[in-house]
Amino acid sequence: MAERHNRWPDNAKGAFYVDDNCIDCNLCREISPEIFRRQEEGGFSYVFRQPENDDEKARCREALESCPVSAIGDDGE
């Protein structure tokens, strides 16, 4: 499970985030490329912007549930 206190500072402020367990597998970016981006220098994914509608939220939840290392969190902010 993703840990709020281990979230990358690159994440956009809001409910969804990626923490330092990310292994840069690209799955979240494939599921929701408009939300997740790759931090090139660090080699990890982060939330570029928070979802703006129900469809984007659903894809974020899909990415969260699909993450092989549980690096995506939703703290409900």
C-alpha cells in the first residue's frame, strides 16, 4: 500500500499520488497517460495532474489497483 509520507514531491497536490515504491514499470502511464508522467532523471512515475472528471478518476483507480508494487495512493483529499 502506498504511503502518504513517502509520496514523491513531483506529484500534483490532491488525492492521487505515487510514492517511492514505484519501479517505473509504465503500467499507470499506459492506463492513464493524461494523469501519470515519468520523471526522467529519477526513473519513476508521478501524478502530473489530478483527475478532473469521473472517467479520469476511474482510470486512476484502475492504475492504483493494477500497480504491481502498490505505489499509487488515494488519500481522498
